[in-house]
Amino acid sequence: MAILDGKVPPGSIEEKWTNHKFNMKLVNPSNKRKFTLIVVGTGLAGSSAAATLAELGYNVKVFCIHESPRRAHSIAAQGGINAAKNYQNDGDSVHRLFYDTVKGGDFRAREANVHRLAEISPNIIDQCVAQGVPFAREYGGTLSNRSFGGAQVSRTFYARGQTGQQLLIGAYQAMMRQVEAGGVQLYTRREMLELVVIDGAARGIVTRNLRTGEIESHAGDGVILATGGYGNVFYLSTNAKQSNATAIWRAHKKGAYFGNPCFTQIHPTCIPVSGDYQSKLTLMSESLRNDGRVWVPKSKGDKRSPEQISDDERDYYLERVYPSFGNLAPRDVSSRQAKFRVDEGRGVGPSGQAVYLDFRDAIKRLGEHVVSERYGNLFQMYEKITGENPYKVPMRIYPASHYTMGGLWVDYNLMSNLPGLHVLGEANFSDHGANRLGASALMQGLSDGYFVIPYTIGHYLASAALPKITTDHEAFKATRSDVEARVAKLMSIKGSCTADDIHKELGHIMWEYVGMSRNSDGLKLAIEKIGKVKERFWNDLRVPGEATGTVNEELEKAGRVADFIELGELMARDALHRDESCGGHFREEYQTPDNEAQRDDANFCYVAGWEWKGDARPQELHKESLTFENVKLATRSYK
Amino acid sequence: MGGASQSTIDLKLKVWRQKDAATGGRFEDYDATGISTDASFLEMLDVVNQRLIKGGEDPIAFDHDCREGICGSCSMVINGNPHGPERSTATCQLHMRKFNDGDTIVVEPFRANAFPVIKDLSVDRTSFDEIIAVGGYVSVNTGNAPDANALPVPKVDADQAFNAAACIGCGACVAACANGSAMLFVGAKVGHLALLPQGRSEHNERVLAMMDKMQELGFGNCSNTGACAVACPKDISFENIVRMNREYAKASIKKRT
Amino acid sequence: MNYLKSSIGRKQLMGLTGLIWSGFVLSHMLGNLLIFAGSDAYNKYSYALTSNPLLYLAEAGLVVTLLAHVFYGLKLKFENVEARQTRYAMPTNGEKAARFQSKWMAFHGSLILVFIIYHLITFKYGPGVEAGYVTTVDGVQMRDLHRLIVDVFQSPAYVFGYVLCMIGVGFHLSHGFYSAFASLGFYHPKYSDWLSKLGYVYAVVVAAGFISQPLYVYLFAEAR
């Protein structure tokens, strides 16, 4: 085991980023065009990074699996983006956003990163407004805010229920401007299948053209992964169908450490599962908890329809258990509470696997038009999916896999332990600790892309010795043939189960044993079961069609499932090793008498960075210890 | 695990199958039996595809991703209508409870010269990106922004801009248009940015460049049928086209070269 | 790009020329209604028009705008056909059906063009004073257009064809009137719906007005 160095700059927490920006080396403007940077992924982090780096003068090559960069899954983020603007005059500040985020993350994030995020947050809003992002506004023309879970101030900026879409379109447009200007070369329908490492540094990628099946190599001076999270390891999640972990998993297998893989976020308000044909779960934004009240019937197995259950027969359990935060308790806490109610037999709906989110009182108080103005598109979405009208009957909701705090380990400069490999957004582990607060993912993605990587990558490029290489290099040829061999292997199994069959099986195991609550026996069982899934995958998979010449979605899925299986195993291993409960990681053995997460700061106040040791051996654990100098380690309480 | 209603229906599908852009295509018949009415249209296709794969056949290719009506990936024309019969709905949000047992459903790709078929129901819409690239943005580099509240924007304008910006770039407008025109798509972007003070300064150049690009890429001309706005899953208003007509004329007059 | 080569520029030209012709057909139709006022009024009006030297200017304007309308209309149509070569197995339907008339503009437009040519041959350049269609009103000798009208509309086939073409004019206007305003950039959520309805009313009034003349003549007037 090695000690991981987060390379946190010295100085007081308020000065670290400012000092660091001054101390970092710069690349001369006329030299920037001599550097080629590879950006994989075009969500908020990828698009914003690509646009900004091209504006600075770098040559940027951008890759996405979609037909258009605008389809990246950031587009689906609903609720909003946090920023410490204090426009509401309600006591917000950079320090409070920093404090809330560290506490919300249950003290498993790196303080310096979180502070930088809070410092940058106001600039993000400025930048987005200048780009023409149509944020919600007050009648006086100023920006409007709302509240999100885990905060007692109103600091969330939003564009109806489509904030992610509007922010992404802003970043996408900024990037397309650079495409036209020639600074960005765009490669769509390309999937990164391998990282190319030369002399210990990331120097390129190997991709598969999803339209033609062609395997292609691309060389560069630095590689930036902004490929999102791995929530789809659960098969059913709020992630898009194509969201996958292959890029980061391939990088992991090339030497990048995987940070805190067991820190996954189960979002409390999703539309419940309705049948085994279900392909994904749909999130109902956390913003709904501003006005919706969560409840279950007091008596077990109460199958009456909700309007027949009078107020004193209802348990508004979040308001009861957490009087000061009420329905706006953080996600991990709210999800677990929902699970407790359902496990007690108080769940509602035909499956009993749901709780109510009720707008009756809000409609009474504000009128239907105000509720519709705030959440109209979400209500419409709910009605389309369930066939029920949420203005009339309460929504039925249940937790679902939504976000992954874990990801590739990066230092303060967002660089992994592999020199040149930078990881942004949800793909890295960095800012959210063991639980992410609502409306912070958009903030982090854009902070990383617009305002952090443009500085830190310059420092890397100016400091590192980077000899010119081309794709003729031996390492490219070798990596390319590895990829070809892997594709050929997937095609050659010709078994009887589809990639979806196996993915669903993996998802069941992950949800059952590595989901909302975990225990040692279950995790051991999960590792064993995942091993069997892996065996079945490599012996009985069926991929129809051809590998080249045309689109083959089944082949794409198969490659991703293969990686999810290995990642699932690592998640279970990480969850098993972390003998404490914190944030989204809830180990049943470690809880307080009133069922709250019980951290073990003496033994687990660190980031777990896992190193790939080959197929035959389990990963090796490295630790980056976390110190809390500005936010005192304390038991989180939202009561 | 059980949903709101639990019933299943049997359907007959006529699906356009086409190996690639170069090869011609044709309709093939498939039986979709035992489909839950709570399933989405895409989940119905998933079920059919899983059966096809297990039967040794090539699954039906179609674009999809977020499956919550926002990424704009899903396309296809269902019984003659882009995104199917329901208004304000993308294919991924269309649920099988809208169909009846025994129905025959005809499924084809979006058709327009500027959207060549890639495979089966999947078409190439990258021409939209090319249109955005020539001007669908505010030219502001990162770091150049004044305080977000420095320039107040009337709520009415911000709301209208949002309505136009809600476009998901799915291309249903083009698919619905008898002329394969992209006026609604372009009009929505021009409208979004024209309605905000941040977008005004380069407004004339933008509308000219984007429209010229649209024409160059082989989209047809608008004949004001309004079919685009009706097909739009995000209810982008026809007003955006009219506004763009006006702005284009003004920009043409003001143009200096 | 040159405005007149641009998609919107040409569309606006279509709208502008279309509106000019919309105004013309209304005034033409109103003149036709003099058929109900008797032969003298009819002939006097026609004489007043044809003897006014400004007529040549107006005619030149109408010819130019018509040629532009036809030329760009066909050009746009060909481009549009090119832009959407494949048709769907089923038309749009239900809530998503397209405005019906809008799809047939080129079709009734062509019909109207043929009609206009035939119409000019029959009446404007048809038999005049030298062929004996002559009358004297208030001491002034003039062409007896009224008699020509009455003669021509004795043929049921001609009347049928005329009525059919005027229905075509009605359909063309029913989309064209509203569409012209849209092309020229007029839209307002409060007034556009109203304008669209006005377009239908305009179309029906113009078509009905034109149709009334041959029907009246065929049914009630006798050839002399």
C-alpha cells in the first residue's frame, strides 16, 4: 500500500486556489497550438473543457458516443445548479457552500477541492448567463433561486425542470463555436475502448467508430476523461441507456487508481419500477421536495387510495424525524428513510415499493398555476409514464441509482496518478465525498471544465517532458490489437444470453447487496455471485451481426457490460473493506440506535484508491488520508 | 414488481429495415405479443429485439438514450406521425397504453434528404450540429462574463427565450415537414438568443449564417404548413419561424457586404 | 447569400406577390359583382378601367408579380421535392395532421395559372368592338363586355370549369393569405389565430363572389 498524495497546495483554505493559480506554470500563447489535447465525453465537463481549451489556443480533439455532442446525459439533469451568490440575502457565502458540501458529503471529500468548487461557483453562473442560458427570473429581471436538499439557504439557480439541458446547450454551443473556428475537431459516434500509455504518461486513446466498426487511434499530449458516472452498473438507474464506465474502467486497467467505488448515490425521488420490461428509471427532481410532502400510511399494509387516508393517519416521516430540514433532508438520508418505511410494510402502490410525494397542500397554498409553473414539465413527465395525474393524486416515488460519487482518483489538479490523464466531472471521485448534495453535480462539471482544467493542464504541459509521438508508435499498435482481439472475442462466444440478460442479472445482485444498505455477508455473497455472472458472460454471451460495416449496438452493450461486471466486483470489495457507514455507503453493522450512519473517523477518514493488479489478482488498496481543518469532523445531523 | 395497471396487448409491427445508407430498405412484419401497457414504445421494441436476437436475427436499430424525453436521440415515425400519435411527447415517453390490442403499427425512420438513414430507424442528424456551429451561440469566451445580475432580463423575455431554448434537436420538425425543412429548429435557436439581451449583439450575423447553412445542407423551404410545430415533442411554437422571417429580412437589409 | 436566392427571401417574395394578387382578385371580384347591376354599369366600369392609361402600369405590375410568384413558387416546389424524396407509408394524422390546403399550393397554383392564361385569351384578348361586341352608354361607344360574358357563360362546360378554378382560387387563398403574413414576419399570439380565420373568410368571399357571376349568368341571363 502506498500513500496517495492529493497535492493540495499550502496556505489557508481561502488562499489555496488563488496561490496555486499563481504558482502554476503557464504555456506561452503561441505554444498552445502545438499541444493536442484529447477530450472524451461531451457532457457539461467535457464540452466546457473543450470549448475553453480551444479558446485558449490548444488543439482539441473531442470524442463522444452519441451522434451529437448535445445528447450527453448532463442534458437530463433537472433541478438546478448551486452557486454561492447570496442573491437572496439569506446568509449564503462561499464558506457556507463549502461547509454544506463537506458536511453533506459526510466528511469523505478533500476540503481544498470543495472550497475551490464553492469559490468558482459564482463565476459559473456569470458565464452561463453571458452565454444566453435562460435561467428562471423574477419579475424585476433578476435571477431566481430555489432550495435544495442539505441546505438551509436558497442558492440553486434553475431553468424550469430542465437546468441540465440549458447548461449543456450553453456549453455545447460554446464548443460548436470552436469547431467552426477550427480549434476543436469533433469525432461523434466514437467509443473510447482503450487508453494508450507511453513512458508512464497518457498519450492517446483507441476508439471504435460506432457507425462503421472501425478501430481508430488518436495521439495527444494529454487525455481528459469526462465520461460520466457508472450508475448503470445497477442496470436500472436514472442514467441514460448509453451511460457507461468503459472509458474510466479501461483507464483503471491501464494503471489509474479507482477512488471510492462504493460511494454511489441512490436518489430518493424516482418513479417506481413497474415491470421486468423496464429499461430505465426516471428521476423526479429533488426540487419537488421544496413543495411536495413525503408520507406513508401509519398503519401497515394500508391499501386504501391516498385521498381516503386522513392527515392523522399519515406519517410525514421526514418532517417527523428531521424537523429542521424536513422534506429537504439530504438524498442518502431520505432514500434510507423510504427504504425503512417500505421494509416495515408501509409502502404504497400496487408493488408496495413506493412512498407518496404529495402536492395537495402546496396546491391549496399556492394554487395549481404556481405549482404548474414551478414543476409543470415534471408533472407532465410523471403523467406520461404512470398514466396518473399528480395534480389530483400524490406521486408514487422510490429511490433509484442516480449518481456515483466514486470515480477515478485525481489530485488537486484533477490529474490521476497516471501523468497526463485528467478526469473531470462525475467520472472523477473528487468533490462530493460519500454523498452529493442536489444541484452540485452541474456545478462540479462546469467548474472542472470551465475554470479548473484550463489552468491545471497548462501546468502539466509546461512541466512535463512530452516528446512528439504519432499513432505509429509501438504502444498504439499494441493497444489497437488488444482492442481488436477483445472485439473478436466478444463476437466469437456465440452463446445464448444477450448482453441485457447478463446486465439485468448483475443489476439485481448490485441492487440487492451493494445498493441502499449493505452488510458484510451480503457483500461477500455478491462478490461470489458476480464471479459467476462474469463466467456466464464470457461463456454464454450472444452478440448478433457483424463487428464492422454497420451499427452493432449489441456489441457496444456487451463491451460495456463486461466492464460493469468487473467494476461491480470492485464496488463490493470496496464496500466490504469500509467498515463504517458514511453518506451513500450504509453498512447495516454500523449504525446509531436511531438508524443513522455511523462513521469511523479513526480508521476510515481516507479516500480508497484501488490499483488494478491484473486479471488474476484483486486490486490493491492505496489510501489518501483526509484532514479536516476548516469543517470540524462531526456527526451529521439534519434533525 | 407491479405497476399502476397490469395488462398486456398483442401487436403487429411493420418496421422499416435497412442495412445501411447505401442499401435500399423495406418493411418487415413482426409480432409483438404480451406487451405490458405500462411499457414505453422503446421498451416494446426492446422486448421485440431481445426475441429477435435469441431467434438468431439482427435486432432493429434505433437511436435512444435518456429515455425521458430530453436528449433528443429517439426519432422514428409511428403510424405516419413523428414520435407517434400523442402531442408534446417524444417516442421514449409514448407508452403502450395508448395502443389497443390487435393494432398494427407502422414504424419508419425520419425521412429527409438532410437526414440520411444510417440503419433501420436510425438517421444521421449531424447537419443540425453544423447549423449550430455557424452561429448558434453567443460569442463569449470563458472568463469574459460580467456579474449575472448586472443585466436584468424581463421575466417575460426570459420565459419566451426558455420556451424556444427547450428544443431537444430531435429533428421531428424536419421529419414532419413535407419539404424537409429545418426552419423550426433554426427558428428556435435564433429566437432563444434573439430574445435575450446577451444574444442581441451578433443577432444579424447569426440569423443570416444559420439560415444560409440550413439551405446549403439540403433542407427544404418553409411553406408555413405548421406541421413542424404540431409534431414537436417540446411544443416549440411556430412563432419562432415567423420571428426568424422578420429578423432575416431586417438583417438582410442591414448587412454591409 | 443573395437575399433573392435565400430560402426566406424567396418565401417573402412569394408572400408579397401573393398579397398583391390577393388584393387584385378581391377588386376584380368586386368589379364582377356589377353583373348584378345590369349591362350598362358593367360595361361602363370596364370601359373606365381599360381607358385609363394607368392600367398599363397596373397590368405590368401584375404580370411581373405573377411571373415572380410562379417562377419562385415552382423553384421552391422543386427544391422541396428534392429535400424530401421519400414519402411515409402513412400521412400525418390525428392531432398531428398538417393543414390540408398547405400541401396542395403548387397544385392549385398551377391550375390557377392555366386558368389565368385561358381567361385572358377568352376575355381580355377575346372578341371586341371589331367583332361586333359594341354598345353605347351615355353617348360613349364602348366594348360590350357584358354580352361577351353572357355568351361565354352559356356553355355549361365553361361554367363548370370556371367554378372549379375559382374553388381552386379559394383554396389557394385559404392558406396563402395567412401564410403571406407569416412569411413577412407578422405573428402575434393574440392576433394570428384571428388572422388565420380572416384568411378563410377572405378565401370564401373571393371565391363565392367570382362564382356568383357565371352561375347568375348561366341561370338567369339570356344570350342576345
